[in-house]
Amino acid sequence: MKTCPDYIVQYMNDYLDGDLEPSKERVLKENLATCQDCQKIYHELNKTIAFVQSASHIEAPKGFVEATMNKLPKQKQRSGAQRWFKQHPLLTAAAIFFVMMSAVLFSDFNNEQQFSFTKQPNVVVEGNTVIVPEGEVVTGDITVRNGDLRVDGELHGDVTVVNGQYMASSGVITGEVEEIDQVFDWLWYTIKNGFKDAASIFNNEDAMIGE
Amino acid sequence: MDALVNKRIAKVIKGDQDAFAEIVELYQHQLYQICYRMLGNKHEAEDIAQEAFMRAYVNIHTFDQKRKFSTWLYRIATNLCIDRIRKKKPDYHLDAEVRGAEGLNMYSSIANDDQLPEDELVKMEVQERVQYEISRLPDKYRAAIVLKYIEELPLAEISEILDLPLGTVKTRIHRGREALRKQLSNL
């Protein structure tokens, strides 16, 4: 039995790949017409292709996507929080602001249970009461925490009393008087002052002494 | 399609894991099919296909978006399959006795150089037989044949997936086809 020349088999393969030059294609066809062995090989090759292509389409099993996603490295999940922050910048800013503010405010409110007041000359302290004595003139604001304030003399400035009382008396106050007793008042006051302080951040006259 | 996929990829790179689920959704069947035809075993195919997606996910930043994503993904998968086939060969003898008892389904799960007895081949269903014959191909021909005739990909793409020159791909397909022809000469 004679074997077909290799180049013919090569031509067949090229032809099946769809890239045989027309001149060679003619050679191949002539050969196929005359050589039974070549015909047989060519026929078998075509059958082989048809056979492989008869393979049915296979689909991934159900739940493949979920199973795959579950296998992904978990440390990337952490970036889920980052992604959330990126997608909601405003909410993030608000949340951070709220958390930090409340931390500052509540710690301030809770930690400063001590009696303290703004240091001013000419001021007298009796127990937990700050007194501007009669006949004295104090220039500047006074803030009293956890104590009372009594003005018998003259005060040229604002008065703020936190967790205490401003006791009205014969004194003269040229500024505003504010009494703060509750957490939310305190909160509001702090925010208000925060803005004021921001405006005059270098103008720090509010030197406190603790007692 | 590519623009759509690239959009998802950009999201994944930013850390959006859900966008990757959509990519898996898109390619799951084709990728699984490649793995199944290469390995001939459902569990292994699922395992390797998942592994391929996992690697694609981890290395997504190395993917060049000017290229075709499927090519890159299939390349990861075929490499994993070929590795798996090569690793499996040593324990092939351990299975030899079990196989006789377990029936035909086991045959298709193993890279098999042996010819089954004629009467067993005749009893096989066509689909089983196709997979069996593909599994008998040497792995380097198998990948080329699967990509060419099951996935019906153009030669240029196969050459990129297998990272081989076009000429080499053609040779492998020719030889694979020739090997199959000889295997099937009794059909």
C-alpha cells in the first residue's frame, strides 16, 4: 500500500485551517481525485472534526458564580468599607464630623466637672461662687464652670455660667449673660464658640485655672 | 463587549468585588467548558475554573486593557489545566486497578494513553466517547484542539492564549487532528 506524500497531508491540514493557497489547493484536489488513500485520510480528518465538534456544549454548574466569589481572597473585602466611603463622601464627612464632635463635646462636658473660672484681676472667690466685689471694675469676659457668679461691681464683658447660676444683683454688666445647664445647651454653646474661636484663634484670652 | 468588560475591570481594580461577579457571570460557561474538555472531570473542571477566576481577580491590575480579556483569562485557565494534567500523571498507576471496576466514567477523567477494548468503546455513548478521545490526546495537542474545535477560536487567538507562535499552533492542531483521526479510525 503506497503512502501518500507528506506534503499532501500538509495541504489537507492547511486546507482545513482555511489557509491553503489556491495553487496548492488545485494540487490537493487533483490528488484527492486520483488517490484513494488520500481521499480516505481526507474523509477521516473531516469526520474527526465533525466528531469533536459534536461535543455538546457544557455549562458551568449552578451556583458557580457564588462559589467562585466565595473563594476570592477575603482581605480584599475590607476595601468594601473604603468603597462605601468613596461612594458617599458627604455622609462620610458628616459621620466623621459627628463622631469627632461628640467625642470632644461629651468628654469636655463630663471631664470638666471641676469648678473653674476665667482668671480676672479684682475677682473674689467664696466657695464655689465667683464674686465681682462692689466698687471693683472688671474688664473682659468671665466664664464660670460648675459654680456661681455674682456681680456686685461692674463687669465690662460677657458672662457665661456653665452648670451654675448667675445671681442677679446690683452689679452692672455691659456684655451678654448666658447660663448653660444642660448637655445640649453646652453642645450648642461649644459649637457656637468653636466658630468664634476659629475666627479669633490667636486671640486667646480664655486662660482657665482649675481648682 | 470589550468596553463593557473593561468598565467592570476598572471597577474591580478600584476594589468593587461585585463587579467581578459580573465578569464571572459572563465567562463562567466558556471557561468551565475549556477546563472540562481539558480535564475530563467535572469536579476538577470546577476547581480549576474557579482557581483561574481567582487568579484573574488577584492579578487583575496586570491585565492590559488594550487586549482581549477572554484571551487573558483562557490563558490562565489552560496553563492551570496543563499543570494539573502533568501533576496527575504520577498517580495514574494507582488508579489503574480501580478503573476496571468503576466502569467507563472513570476513564474519561484520566489522561489516558491506553486504548480501551473494542467492545467497551462501542458501548460508549457519543458524548462520552468524544471526551474520552480528547482526553487521550497529549496535553499540548489537547489544548489547541479544544480551543480550536470546542471553543471555535481563531488561530491567532489560540496562539496568544497558548503563548506560542502561530506556526506552532498550526502544527499542534494538525498533529492533534491527525492523532484523533488515528484514534477514531475504527469509528
